[in-house]
Amino acid sequence: MGFFDRLAARIDAVDSVLSVGLDPDPDRLPDHLADHDLPRWAFNRRIIDATHDHAACYKPNAAFYEDPDGWRALRETVAYAHGKDVPVLLDAKRADIGNTARQYATHLDDSAGDHAADGTAADAITVNPYLGRDSLEPFLSREAGVFVLCRTSNPGGADLQNCELADGERLYERVARLAEGWNERGNVGLVVGATAPDELESVRELVPDLPFLVPGIGAQGGDMEAAIEYGLTDGVGLVNSSRGIVFAGEGESFAGAAGEAAKRLKRRLNEYR
């Protein structure tokens, strides 16, 4: 069973398309977790315990784990999420050429724990298409899901992504068309932000069959209705919130607040499904 088949099963099981971003910013972790061997893992475990009934997927961002203790925390996090039957999407945005691309893919496998037997392999990753297909081939050739950055949710995303090409097509539209052609193994999706609903709609028109990961609905204030209307294909896709869930509360009650935030957001998203 491919990644998107497994994701579809998870969405049906919990009636949710919510992706919970696990971004344990060390500067924002509750003080009472500081004495733990791996504070980021201690934080994530409590978040997972509180939110797994509402999560279709967890999305740890690699930037918060790129040190020895961080990779250990990430491996524990992935294994624990899998123990709750929740798939994990590693938000890494990697790509490069030749041996470097292959090493990135291997490094990500090692860091996330490419060990299917013990449940610590990430199920999907995000990649950057700027260097072209050869830079993504080591990822595309795997069984994992591959979400290609297309129209991102940050304010500066338009600086390059909205540039008009010689044939009148926007760069993000070209990326969408290319990604559709790269989907030979049925494992490719797109990252399209909810902060640009018009572009979100236009990408859906271009590629009706690719699932989207839609960030930007939480702290960035994206369009929730558009995220559901255009982000899903045959009911499959993910709408992500990170800070709005994991930092919904403070102190020793942070996990309970996260659980309530995830429950509320799941309910609001489902109003549009």
C-alpha cells in the first residue's frame, strides 16, 4: 500500500485531514521539561498523546531536530506516532544534484530512522524543485510520499513563484505540471499554501489528481474553506497547523490546550468537507 492509500485510510479512521506540525522550538518549551534527557521528545510525546485522535498526520520540521539530540528526539517521535497509527511527514525541503542528492536522501533516512521493522521510518517528506527532476530522483524513487513545494504560504513566496514565464505560465504553475509528470509511482503531492487561495484554486485546476499539503491556516491566517475545497482530491490531502496547536497553551497544561486546539480545528475543517 502506497503512502497516499495509507493516508486515505487514516483520514477515514479519524474523520480528519488535520496535519499537526511538531516544531518543538527550544525557546518555547515549558520549563518543567528542561530536565528531561530529550526535552523535545518529552514535549512531542505529550503533544501526540493529546492530539492523536484528531491527527491525520504529524509533520515535524527538520530544522528543529538538526543536532545529535534532535535526531534522537525525532526517531523517538516518529516511532511513537506510528505506535498511535499516525503517519509522519518529515518537512525537510531537501534537494541537490548527483551524489549530494543521494546523500541527502540517505541522511534523511538515517536521521528519521529508515528502519521499517522498528517503526521509525518517516512516511513522507517535502522537497524543493528548484534544481529540477534529477535533484529529486532519489526521493521520487522511494516508496515514501514526496510533497513538492509549489506555492508556499510565506509572504515572499510570490517573489519567484509568481514570476511569469515566456509562455505566460507562472513558475508555480510550471512546477505543478512538472510534478504531475514526476508522479510515476503515485507518491507525489504538492505544497500549496492557504494564504494564496486564488493560486490554490488555479493549481487544483491544473492538477486535479495530486493531493496537497496546505500550510498557513493557523498563525499565518490562511483561508480554511479554500484549503478544504481545493486542497483535497477524492477526500485525500492535509491541512497543517503547527504553532496554533502545539503552543496553544503554556506551562504544565500545554498538552491539554494542544488537544483542545486540535479538536476545534478538526471540527472547523470538517465543516467544509
